[in-house]
Amino acid sequence: MGDEATELRHDLVERLRRQGYLTDDRVADAFGEVPRENFLPEYADRLGLAAVYRDEAIVTRRDPETRLPTSSSSQPAIMARMLEMLDLRAGQRVVEIGAGTGYNAALLDRLVGPKGSVTSVELDREVAARAREALLATRSTAAVVVGDGRAGAPDGERVDRIIVTASGEAVARAWYDQLVPGGVLVVPLRLSRVLFSAQVVVALRKVSSGFDTVAVSAGAFMALRGPSATGGARPAQSAVAEHADTSVTRPLFHLTGPALAGLDAAARQRLLVTALGFSRHRRVHLGDASSWALASYAALDLPEERLVEVVGGPRWMGPREQALGVVDAADGSLALLVGDGASARVTGFGGPNAERALLGAVSRWHAAGRPATDEVTLRVRYGPERPHAWRTLRRGDHWIAVDWARPADS
């Protein structure tokens, strides 16, 4: 088994190099040395070693009620990208928020070496215990502690680097306080409160009043959990149900988002009826960009209070498609930006106002050079003073200033 695992690790490293995810030899060496199967023993026993070394995220724990993932071993490609963005040096002190299986902590431990330290903060006691056991079995010195990662490491000691392995809408002040001046934070940020997939993985360097962007990569992660929270109150929601037979009622789809909060029950019902009626479709030219990039841009470009997200599987959406919607209360109209990554369309229901607003966002995205999500730049500033930017997002005690970089050839 040892020879097979060594060969599989070598093959994984070579694939990641060819695809451009691995450029740092030290990070490549860490992937070549740390046995991923030690952190996924049940998965390896069930599906074999080759399955462990596919470039795929592996879900290891789900919420018993919602069945949504709550813990996983992340896709090696995005792990490699984030480790390179972290720019680790031997002897540095690192805090990881979210232990998962412990695999990433073991990679971090290899990178900082015997004179460095790695502390992984995990909310779930059972997940923490399993990660701790796997790290010990791998002879890693990384420590796993139980706690709310939003508060940083429990000891509060200054550290050189912090890496977060789940997404959030805010940059916790505790992370800023715990980093040394010039320290680096790598975190998946959700830029929209409406569209969950509007995320970027960003490397931020600590400056006097907050953080500045060092590097940005595309990526999407499950939500960072707190002890008693699901990430904030859910927005107003409405649903349509269809009868599969005489005894079972199955939800067809949900419209969820802040736009529904401004509508009374009758107006929401009218909107849903509108969404089941006649529709108009217009294809959107993407060029070499993706519909995810356009949706992220539109989610920030348009007023949040007019937005909804479609959750579920309406008949007019494909299995890989997602939809960002705009609601217009004046004419009761709805327009959706529907896409599967490679293609997109605007679908309008009812009057013209919502469709007109969404097409305006599409036009502005084209005028900006069709920026991708990894062409966004961010600044985080703590305190009341609002920074100047294309869009500024208030997140608790700080602002996130968002600008889109125009591609060089546009």
C-alpha cells in the first residue's frame, strides 16, 4: 500500500503542477509527503486509495436534518492555491480556522517546520477529536483546539498567518488583532448576502486600519459556522408547491432574498404566480467569461433590496444552473439571470421593469470588460469611515471596499 500511495501522491502533484495550481516547490513537497488517506480512512477503505487522490472535495460530515455538508476534505487544487497565497515561511506561527479532517493542518505543519507552530480551531468536538487522532497518526505536531474560529486562537497570541477553510460575509476583528503587522490572512469571502456562490478566496495583508488585497482566486466553500448561528437571520422566503400525487406535496422552488421582505403575502403570491406563467428568454454573450462571474457582478451592482435567489429545481432550470433574480414591486415583475457556468440567459416574467434592470447590470459588466471573480480587489477597513470604492459593503464593525480590475487587453 505504501508504494501505491506514494505513486498516487506523485501523480496528484504532477496534475496540480500541469494545471497551474502548484508552482511552489515547498508546497508541492508537502503534498508529496503527507498521506491524505490517513485523514480519510473510511473513504479509502470503501472506495480505494485512487479515489482519495482524485482532485475532488470529499464530504465527511452532514447536518442530520438538512443533509447539507458541515465538514469536508477540500479539493486539493484549491488547497494548493490557498497554501501558496498564504506565503508561508519556515518557523512561522499559523492559525487555521476549521480543522476538517486535519489534512490541511498537516500540510501547514510540513511548511512551517519544527521551529514553527500550527493551531487549528474547530467548532465541532467530534470533528476536532478525529482530526487530532489523524494528525498524531501522521506524526504531525499541529494542535487542534475546540472553539469558535471567529474568535481566533483561544490563547490570543500573535501569529504570522491565518487561513480560514469556510466562507463568511465578514472579516472577524479577532483575526486582525491576532495577526502581526504585515501578517497575511487567507479567507473565502461571500460578497453577497443573496447569492451564496458569489465568493472569492482572498489573501489579505494587515495594514494600519484593516487589510489590503495581496492575491485573489476563484473558489467556493461551505459557510463558517458559529456555536448557535447559521450565519444570520434568513431573509423572507416564499415557495410554490406542486402535487406529485394525491397524498404528497413537493416544493417546486423557493424565491428567497431581501426583495421579498418588502412584499406582503398577497404580493409574494402574485410574484410566484407570475414566475409560473409566460416567460421571455434572452441569451447573454459571455465571451470567455463564466456566468458565475456575471452573477457575482450583478449581485453587487444591483441594489440588494431588489434581489432574490432561486432555490430548488424549477422546470425551466437545468440541473447545473443557478439563478439570481431581480424583483420590481411597481409592476410586479421578476427577471432571472440563469447560468450553468458556460452559458447564461436572462428570463423575464410579467412586466418589463425587472428585466430592464437586470439587462442594465449585464451591459455594465460588458462595459467593464467582463471581469472574472479573481479580478476583484478588496480592502477591509475597520471603523465608521466609509472607504471610496465601486461598491462598499458594511459588515458589522467594518467595511469591505470592492473594485473590479479591468482586464489588461480590454
